[in-house]
Amino acid sequence: MTAFSGLPAREGPLTMGQANMVRCVRTDPPEHMNYRVVRDLPPGASVEDAVRRLVGRHESLRTTFHGDVQRVHGSGVIAVGAEADHTARFDLENELPLRVGVSGGQVTLVTTHSAADAAGLAVLLADWDDIVVGKPLDPVTAPQPVDVALAETSPAGRKRAEAALRYWDGALSRVPRSTLTVSVDDTGHEWRLPRLRVRSAGAARALARISARTGVSGSAAVLAAYAALAGLRGGLPLTAVLSISANRFRPDLRSYVGPLAQDALVPVPVSASFEEVLAGVRGAALGAYQNSRFDADALIKIMERVQRDRGVFFARDLVFNDMSGAGRTGRPATTGDEVRAVWLPEATLPCRTALWVHRLHGELDLTLWADPRVLPREDTLLLGEGIAKTLIAAGDGNVCDISEISGIQPIGRDDSWVFADGQWVSLPEVTRLVTDACGIPASVGEDLICRVETPLTPAELHTECLRLLPSRMAAITPRHYVVSGAEGSGR
């Protein structure tokens, strides 16, 4: 154990990022929410002194959470021992969010998402590396989490948060609830996903030309290729990407240590021409990122209302995470326009597909995670390599047909599928949903009108269908219920 004392103690409301991450840390598996980093320990370095200096610089490392209040401790104890367990959930009320293990000339640092996001972790690690070698540190200029919380609860901060919620309300009302829709049941699914690493120096060079020509950033161009190819496979005119926004647009927040990253919802119009997709994604990405700081509790209420009104459950189909700012460096593994892909071991991630961007300059370096029930390995390969190939073809402004370049074709669908409310729906899956909801056979037609004899009212039946939806990818609720045995009919 390492004790510290004499530091400023304060408290305040939670930031929006903290409130979101505190909920996740308390409910999600610890291995998803905890960071574990191993560093070599220079000879003669004092771990205890380094820990004291680190927690003295960053209030998030000595903060506990109590309801709607964050409490910054001026004194306390950090767990330092032979090991630092990253598989045990942090007790956010009674445990400071840092564990340190020292063994064999190495130090293991474990913290959690309520203390820092990926960008904040990079700041912590940079400070640690300087501290253990005795390098002087510049004063902290970024605000501390309590300062950010006070800014968010100011009139201007509340106005920005309300605008973000209005944006999400409008976007959720029009985007499809799923892109890569197939008939799968998620009950008991462990979400262990194959991963494909894709690398191409030629694609990185093409990104620079695309950005110079169109004004679309390299990150947004990769997102556009991902969305366009996934939308092509899904057979949709519009798709949506959940992009992890660092929310560090202001210079004073770039070295902030605390959770700022939240989802940005980017609607992307799909076209066979990648130039048309690029033209649409610039404004879409800008609007999404500008509205990616929000009250998560308020957003959940909006999402629940929209899901009830539309009769859908929104899946995390396409997740985009650009980590290139703190990503891999060194010499590129590729030089020409070739695209190299290699399979990595499976890992756990609860989403259909996710694209992680490790590097944009010198070499495009991506990892594509894909649920094989939705995107088999051969199709994952087409999608992963297709992103790089599409960017290379678009580098000089040539009109490129993404299907021809990638080899991706729309999912084959028979007459049991209907297109409704901007998304593909399986009629057998809707029928099964209603049958399971009321406990007796139901009939659902191509117009998605349900006819069933049940004592449940239409409202009660709709509620029960909504309850069963989350594990059923290919279903939505009926558009209308005609119920015999209960009073009335309707939605």
C-alpha cells in the first residue's frame, strides 16, 4: 500500500462522461472496463514516489463516486503489491481507481473507464514514463473532472447537451435499427469475435489525397468506406455507424484525464459510388461529433421512447473507433499498394462488427472484429480488404463502384423478408416474436399487421414484444395489432 496526503480535497457533480462510465463499470464485465498496462521499471526508480506524484497531478485517480457526487480525496491509500488484479470490479465508492503491481523489474498499472478513457490513459502513461526516469513535468493545464462537471452544468453547457439530445432524437427516428440483418438469436451468446488485421501503405497515401481533394478527414474517409461496404452488403440506402468520439476538440481538453469519450451516431447514405458517399459523410460526421457529449440517462429515455414508437431495438452493428492518435508507430510493414490481411485470435466484444483504426499515416492499419453468424470469415475478409481497396481506388478521384472493387454483394433474401421503416425484416421472426409474446400462434402478414386471439390488449402485447426484441436481430414489432379476445385493436 502507498499512502498520500496533503492534496486538495473537493467534490462536485459527475461529468456526463463519468455518469455514463460509472454505470458501465458497475454492470459490465471488469475485463471490458478495466485497463491493464505493463511497463519496465528503470533501476532505482521508486514506485511509491511515482504513484504519489501521479495521483497528485490527476484528481481522477483519487476520486470516488457517491450517487450524483464525485469526491476527490486529499489523502488516501493506493493498492501497491506484487500483483495488480484487472479482473476484479473496482468498488467505485470505497476504492480509489488505481492498482499497482511490482514484480521482476516491471510495474503493472490497472485503472478503469470511470477514471480515464483511452486518450486520458495515454496522458497518464506519458506522465508515468517521465516520472519514473526523473524527467521534470510541465504543470497540468487541462481542467480536472470537477471543473468539467461545473462547465457542463452551466447554462451554456446545458444548452449544448440539450442540442445533442435533439440530434440523437432525430437521428434515431430515421436510421435503421440494424445494418447486417440476418436471423440470429443472441440468447446466451458470448460475443467472442474473430479479428482481421488489415494493413496497406497505399491506402494511407490515398487517404492523404482524398483529404486534400474533398476536405474529408482520413478518419472520416475510413468510416465512410466501412459504412458504405456494410450498407451495400445489408442492401440499405442509409446506414448508421456508432463512432467513439474522443470529445477533445478544444485544445484545453486534449490532455484531460477523465472519461470524455462517448458515442457519435453517424448516419451515412449508401451509394454504389464512393465519391457520393464521401460527399455525404463530411457533413454527417461533423454533425455527429458535435453532438457526442450528452446526458446518458436522458439519452436512454429518448432511445426507449423511439424504440417503443418504432417497435425496434437498436443493435450495435457498426462500431468505429479511431485510436490512431495514440496508436502504433514505426516503419510500415507494407510499401506498395498491396493490401495485407492476417487473422488474429478471437476476443470478446459485444457488437456485430467493429473497426479499430490503429494508424492512418504511413500505413493504414485496421482491425476488423466480426460476429461470424452475421459476417462469415470469407465475407469479413472481403469487407476488411475492401475498405483498403476502395480507398486506394478513390485516391485519385476516380469514380469507383464499391461492389466491383470489393466483391461484396447484398445479402440474398427470399420472399420471407420485407423492407419496412428503412430496414429489412424477417416475417417468420416477427411471427415467432408475437407467438412467444402471447403464448399462442399468431399471424403476421407482409403488411406487418398481426392478427391473434389473446386476452392481452394491443398495448400489453406491444410491450411484451418489445421486451423480447433485444436478442432477436431480424425482428421488429408488428406495425398494427388486430386482437380478438381483448377490447379494441391498435398499436
